[in-house]
Amino acid sequence: MNYNSTRGGTLAVPSARAIAEGLARDGGLYTPEKLVPLTDELMEELAGLDYAGRAARILGLYLTDFTSEELLTYAKKAYSAEKFAHPAGFDPTAPAVDGVAVRSLSKQEHVLELFWGPTSAFKDMALQMLPYLLTASLRKLGEERTACILVATSGDTGKAALEGFRDVPGTQIVVFYPNDGVSDVQKRQMITQEGENVGVCAVYGNFDDAQTGVKKVFSDPAIRETLDKNGRFFSSANSINFGRLAPQIVYYVSAYLDMVKSGAIARGEAINICVPTGNFGNILAAYFAKAMGLPVKKLICASNANNVLTDFINTGVYDRRREFFKTLSPSMDILISSNVERLLYYLADGDTAFVAGKMKELNENGIYTLDGEAAASLKADFIGYCCDDVQTRETIREVFGESRYLIDPHTAVAINAARRYRAETGDETPTLIASTASAFKFCAGVLDALTGTPAADDFEAIETLSAVAGQPAPAPLTGLRGKTVRFAETVEKDALGATACRLLGVEV
Ligand SMILES: *Cc1c(COP(=O)(O)O)cnc(C)c1O
């Protein structure tokens, strides 16, 4: 399988190189030149495997530079029971494998719990795997330089990447997070990060400022040269790296098979998939699964008040020139959703000039429009919904009231979308709803939604929420309080290059 830059500057690159480089030189995203069909025979075979086996088999369709033995070894380590502490007996319908659970709330609502990993958010599903893929890619390419992973995070990627890459030989990692817009818990998780090869720094501004700043550092020729002289080069763990995206396809296919196994659906029966969306990585993986042939009727894209994607899907106009809101679901406080660029590539049948043109318009004018077939095909696969913080709180309360099931604000945005879609369209298709974080990771908002009483701080909120819900909080979160702060710095967004170099220990 070869990879093309969505903007056409680099074509037919093998998988190991696409993963090692992360972002293509022309600023485009590496994406598989075609999608591989999930045949009936393959689905049959996958049904008989555990999660690690399914991951190795599905990744093998795309990451053709790796042997199946290699992929299976990585998957077994990445998705081990030590890493994904899904409590046994939590839910009788949950598959007993590797921390991914489908929890059925009703005949129509099936929650895919993706948050049982070390950082309590779904990012672990990909970021426990990526370090194996990346370091192996470098070995395969004969790369002797150290890979410097540069991350812009809206909160959860940063911690998950730090946890995945800490003390991995041949790598260093630097994470930038917006000082304005991560939760207490998220911030504490990052600034207390342990490991010899890690650096963390806050940026004045929001996620888009951090992401734009990091993208600039990536493509700055002077910084690239400095790194090269110091035996280093940049790579990415953001969902612009295809090595992040590929492992996310796995859980949609796996969840479908588990739903068949538990009797929630019949073999071949269509489902909808509803995903709380920020940078468009998670829902793009669901789109890949659908395009590969997983029986999916509609992809429901759920946004918070930052509803640029809702408008895009429903009108074909992507317009980021709008007010930016800080919400209860900060991991989705994004106006420039990077992975939409990959979607455009497939909507336009691989026409890279088309994609490059749209990205140029977005960059220069903050807006572009899809029309004709591309817009029609977008609408055929997706539907967009958004909700504000009031509705998010209501949904948290509603779901807890119905079934004493605790959800985080991101998951609440998705459940709100799934319910409105069903009410408005009458579509009773069973819907798989991605639950992307533990409620305890965003406990202040959740506690406030349930009790109307804000806690003094996030750490008190964890304890109170645990008591209110009658559920223990994940151990890595309760342990945060006593940890030492290692990274307390905040910098301006145009100082990211110099800061990155300093944290990496290279002379500018
Ligand atoms: C990252 C994240 C999202 C958004 O995922 P994308 O792949 O960026 O669309 C949603 N919820 C949580 C909790 C996240 O951490």
C-alpha cells in the first residue's frame, strides 16, 4: 500500500515513511491511495480473533511494510490488560478483551467505551500503538537520527502521547497545550509527566493557536536544519499521522463484531456510528471503516458550540471565521479540523489539486465551499449535529437518571446528537456511540451537571463524583494529586520553535 500527500507534493510513499514523517513536506497529510475492502471472509476471520489479533490483521491491510508477526507483537503489548484496565464484570455484555467495551443502553444506543487506557481518554487506543509503529518504521528506513515528536494538544492527545513515548529509545517528545482551554486534570496530567525524553509547555491562546504554531515549526527550514545537525528530525503524533489513524479503524470493526456476538445486531445488519468530533480523526476512522464495507448507514458527526463541522456537513461550506467558544468538552474546541483534508481527498476521488486548492482557500480566506458530487457524497455519508453546554449538562443528567450510567461531556455531546438524529428522522437503526473519555477526567463539569454544586477543585470533584455515582475513579487520575510539577512554563505562540529546541536540548 502506498500513501499520497493529500496536496499532491509527494506521491506513492511506503507506509513506514508516511508514519516516520507524519506530515508531508508540502503541508498535506499522507493518506492511503485506496481503501481496502473488508470481505465476508475477512470479517469471518476477524470475528474469531481477540482485539490484538483483529488490530494486527486490520493494520496489516494498510501498513504493508510490517510483517503480521511484528504487528501482532506490537498489538499484544499496546493492548495488554495492564494498559487497559477495564474492570471485569463492569458490564456482562462487554467483550472480555483488552479494555474496549460496548455497553448497550437500549436497543438503539450502544456506547463504545474507548477510555479504559492509561490516560482515561480514547487517544490511548492509538497512542499506545503508535510508538511501536514509529520506532519500527525508523529502523526499517535505516534512520539513525532521533525522532522528535512535536505535539499540539487540545488536552488529551498530549498526555496520551507523553505516556506512549516516555522513555522510548530513539525518540523525544515535546507537547504544547493551550493555557486557555484544558481542564485541571488534563493540565496536571501533563505538567507532572515523568520520563527522561519528555518536555511540556503551555502556549498563550487556544488550541488553534497551538496547532498553527506547531505546524509552522514543522515546516520551518531553519529549524529542520538545526535539528538535522544535531542528529534529530521532527515527527508527529497528532492525528495527522496515519499511524494514529489506522489503529482507530480497528475498534469500529471490532465493536461491530462484538455487537453481532452479543446479539445486539444480526450479521450484516447496518448500524449508525456517532462520534464526538474535534480534529475529525476519530470519525474519519469510522468513515474509513464504512468505505471499506462495514455495514454503516449514517455517520453522525457531533460537535459542541464550535459547530464548524455541523455547518460544513449540512451546507457544504467550511467557514472557520466565527467566534471560538470554550466549552465543557474542551477536546472538541477546534475550528480547524485537520483530518477533513483527508476526507476531501476521498470525496474528490484522489484529486490532489482539488484538495490543495481548498486548503489554500481555507488558509487564505478562512472559508471554502464544496459543491456538486463532493458535497452530495459528504451528505450521503454524514449528518452533523451540535449542542451547547446547557444541552450537554442536560444529557449527562438525563442519561444518569435513566440508567445510572455516567458519561463525560464529550460523550454527552454525542448522545445528544444521536438522540436528536433519531427523533428528527425516525431512524431506529442501532447506533454505536463513541465514548471518548472517562467522566472522571472532566469531573468538575459532570459533577456540576449532576448535582448543581461545583466542587472547590477538580481533585475534590473526583472524590465527590465517585461517591455520587457509586463508582471508583480510574487509579491514574486519583494518583495525580501527589505528583510533582515538572513543567510550569507558558510561552507566546510565535516562540514555539525556540522553545521546542530548548526542550529538546539542541542549540539554535
Ligand atoms: C480528542 C478527543 C475528541 C475529538 O477527537 P478527534 O479525533 O479530534 O475528532 C473527543 N473527545 C475526547 C475526550 C478527546 O480527547
